[in-house]
Amino acid sequence: MAFKVAIASGKGGTGKTTFAVNLFSSINENWTRSVQLVDCDVEEPNDLLFFPNFSVKSEKPVEHVIPEIDTAKCTFCKKCEDYCEFNAIVMMPSMQYATVNKDLCHSCGACFVACEFDAIHETTDTIGTVTNYNIGNEMSLMEGNLRIGSPLQTILIKDLKNNLVGEHDILIYDAPPGTSCPVVETISDADFVILVTEPTPFGVYDLKLTVDLLREVNKPFGVFVNKAGLGNSEVYEFLKAENIDLLGEIPFSKEYAGLYSKGEIVRCVPLEFAKVYKEVVEYLKKLN
Amino acid sequence: MKDITILSGKGGTGKTSITAALASVIENTVFVDADVDAADLHIIFQPKNKETHVFEGAWVASIDTDLCTNCGLCQQHCKFEAIHFKSDGGLQIDPFACEGCRLCERVCPTQAISSMRSINNHWYVSDTRFGPLVHAKMGPGEENSGKLVTQIRKSAKDIALEIKADFILNDGPPGIGCAAIASITGADAVILVTEPSKSGFHDIVRLIELVQSFNIPMYALINKFDINLDITKQMESFFAREGIQLMGKLPFSEEMVYSMVEKKTMVEYNKDSEIVNTLSELWKKIASSELKMEH
Ligand code: SF4
Ligand code: SF4
Ligand code: SF4
Ligand code: SF4
């Protein structure tokens, strides 16, 4: 079984993607070439932007089963509407009208069980795609891409994981920001979580929320501080008081932000930063 | 009254600092922290809480092991793999995996399953030095953030009508999912905050596609424009092509961070800065523009 490391951050913009991409290359260089990057931020997948020489190995639409109501057979008893907890079924008996709002349907299957008149049939709807990219040096990146407007982020993340291609020793999951359902889905099968934060009041506040979540779901984790030196020392005091491992830190530099903006980070990591990532890799080796 | 939402696609573009800076400039406004998943505006606003409300989240099912006969029917029906056999042979439901569809409850022959709504989400109405603030805190791992956003925006609207506010300003959530959609629905205008990076560009294009489907006027603001002048240029021509008015460009500024550390808005921290000037100009333009009036 692959060793799975999820990269999360309560707040967006802390440098989580940068961290995930660099950690991935550092593992590839210093540990094993059998590592796969999995971009689980399906609303805004960005990891690929750091690998301009990519090619698509395979792409498949993610479909989910949704019901279709056959109005010829439907008696408009409304039992399916009553069973649907997500208000996805709309019906107007007086007009012999019944339809399913596919953007609200969670594919839970309740309406299929509800209908006693064989009036509901399965059909499918595409909620997004899962793509496997070759990103050079035989490295692989998998990405989920949610159809704009679809609320089924969590389901797509689950599908992405179920469709991972190839046997890898290590998987890096780049999680979406925040602390809600999609993040829980991303970290659900991770062996270790790395929280990326920045030493500002916003960063620390959101870090605390994420720590609460990880403790609730009982996941081991450590913290990486990005943009060190930019804010204050509150984050370090918090980590010390809570006995949380500080896995490393990268100082803030405007020059680095400029490099990042060009998506050139992997090839241009300054040497002292490369060392920091290597130390995180050593830390993970001990856990595995 | 105009209802305006600030969005950024992804977090970290400085959206909350910009909302806070605007708060120092605008008058007679009700503020909404619609980033309910990671609400940060309160760190600068220092709200004095007036009302606390519970927001009921999704249903979560649980099994009464005294009534359960281990027939496994519920497990067969659960599409979310939330029901598992424990090591002692009994069944249990993983509350984090449960989507709250209540199908297991309906198929159980012994009525051993019941569902409860989670009550981990709260929303608040507060007083601040800038005006009323409606904000929320979600419990860890909760769903339905879109509905919570809709709830707090509705409350803000009620307050705005009552005090005859001129504006409602929503600090929006990141992403393009249901929370973002809920923060745009019914708004009169959207201010897009972006930064000139490859990923910033990628995110803003997706966000614009989303906002366009709502047919709401958009204004753009490029933050940290001097980090990458090439991408800033590309963004400018992209906005022009899409007919989106660029309202200003802000330079990268460490002051922005230090104002946050001191829990002050940029105006309170350094009212003579270039950033404050640009934002005041931006607001003047937006406030005087012909926004779609819905109310
Ligand atoms: S599958 Fe579930 S969510 Fe979809 S329409 Fe049927 S009951 Fe509603
Ligand atoms: S349960 Fe079947 S028959 Fe009844 S309203 Fe739904 S589709 Fe029609
Ligand atoms: S359906 Fe009811 S009785 Fe059967 S295993 Fe599930 S909870 Fe137990
Ligand atoms: S409520 Fe639905 S998702 Fe939750 S355990 Fe029951 S069947 Fe599964």
C-alpha cells in the first residue's frame, strides 16, 4: 500500500501548492521515483501549471448515476420527492411534470428505492474529469477537474482517488483550502497530513481550525511555515504550546514570489530551500 | 441599496485585507464575511457579538446497536460507504463519510437508524467600528457552506433594509463551488481580486466564467501587480477583451501584512499609502457607477 501524505492549509494562499509541488520533486530526487502527485483541489487545480512540459496520458469523464423519471409510468405519488433529502426532484402533478435537477442530485439512490411504479431509471451526468498527466522524467500527476457550477466537489475527489492509475510507493494529495467536507474527503485515507501556514494572524487563526479538525478525525500531522519572517511569532508559540512538530520553514522573499508567479518554482528553487524540502523528506522517511 | 461581493477564485490574494481597507473608506454599509469555512474578517474587525444563532447542518445517521440485527441492508444501500462492520461484528456509521441522505434509515427493517442534524455551525450578528457585521463559524468537516452563506446574506439584507444602509459588502469564499455561487446569487456587482501569477490567472478565468453565467457586472483589481509585470499586462488585455473594467492595481506591500498583524485596516495603519489612495478611487468609481438596481 502506498504511503499517503496530504498537504492541507486552512487558508488559501499560504503556499500549499508550491509546497506540494516542491515536496513531490524532492521525494522524486531524494527518496523514490515511484511518487505520484494528486491534485485534489478539484475546484481550482493548479499543480499542473508548474510542469509546462506535460502531456496527457489519459483522461476520463467522471459520471455519476442520476435518476430519470418516466412521466408515462409515474403516478405522481411524490414518494421519491419525499425521499430526496437534497431537493433534487421537482414535480407538479397537476401538469404531469416531473424532473431531476442534476446539479442538486447527490446520487444517493434513495429515489430508486422509493419508486414502486418502476418510473425511475438510471442515467448518467458528467460532473468533471480525471486526468493523468505525464509531466516529464516519467513523473505522473493526476488531477480532478470539477465542472463549473457543480456542487459535487467531495464526490469528484472520491472518484479521483478511486481512479488513480499506476502503482506508486508514495502519493502526495494536494488538498483544497478550508476545513469542510472536501478537505475531510482528501485526508480520509492519508497516513500523514502536512499543514502549510504563514506566520500572520489570519494564517494562525485558520491553522488552529485545521488542527481542531485533524484532532477530531484523529490524523497525525505536522506543520510547515511558509513566508517566515513576514508576520509575527504567534504561530511558533502555538506550535510549542500544543506540542506540534514544526517540519521546516521557508523565509518570505519577494524574489521567490516573482519566481512562483511564473510557475518556475521547481527548476529554480534556491539551494537553501531545496535543503529544507529534503529535511521534510527525511522526516517522512522515518514515518513510513 | 447595492449588494457587492468581493471574490478571488483562490485565497491568499489579499481579498480580506482589501475588504477591510474598503471598510475604512465606505460608510453606511453592512458587512458579511461570506468565507464561512475560514472566516478571517473578524480578526481585523474585532466584532462585539450581539446575536448568536445555530445553523443546522446536514443530517448525520447513527445506529442503535440494541435494535440492530446486523442484517447489513443499510450497508448495501449506502452509496457513500459510510457504514462499516466493527471488529466486534456490529455496524457503525462514520459521521464524516455520511452524506445525510437518510436512505439507510428508510430501509432498516427494525428502525435502528435515526438521523440528527449537526449543530456545529453558528452565525453571528455583531457591532464593529465600521458598522454591523454578519459572520459565521462552521464546525470542522461540515457541509452545506452554501446554505450558510445564503442564510447570513439574508440576515445582512434584513439589517440593511432596517437601518437603510447604502451598501452590503460581502467578503466572499475561495473557489467556484456552492459557497461562491451562494455569495454571488442576487448580488449587484462582483469585485474580482487577483494577483499576477500563472495560478492566479488560471483561477480568475474560471471564476469569470462562473460569474458571467449569472450576468452580474464585474470589476477587477490586480493586487501585487509588480510581482510579475508580464502577467499583469496579459491580465489587463484579458479583462479588456472580456469587457471587465479594471478598477486599479495595487503594488506588493509588506505594510498590508503588518497592518494585519496589528489588527488594523490599511487606512488605519497608513492612510497616506498608495494602496489606500487606489482603493478610495476604486470605491468612488464603483459607488457612482450605474449598478443594476434590484431592490
Ligand atoms: S439519487 Fe438521491 S439525491 Fe438524486 S434525486 Fe434521487 S434521492 Fe435525490
Ligand atoms: S415515486 Fe415513482 S411514481 Fe411516485 S412520483 Fe416518484 S417517480 Fe413518480
Ligand atoms: S438495516 Fe438496520 S438492522 Fe439491518 S444492519 Fe442496518 S441498522 Fe442493523
Ligand atoms: S444517511 Fe445515507 S450516507 Fe449516511 S449512512 Fe445512511 S445511507 Fe449512508
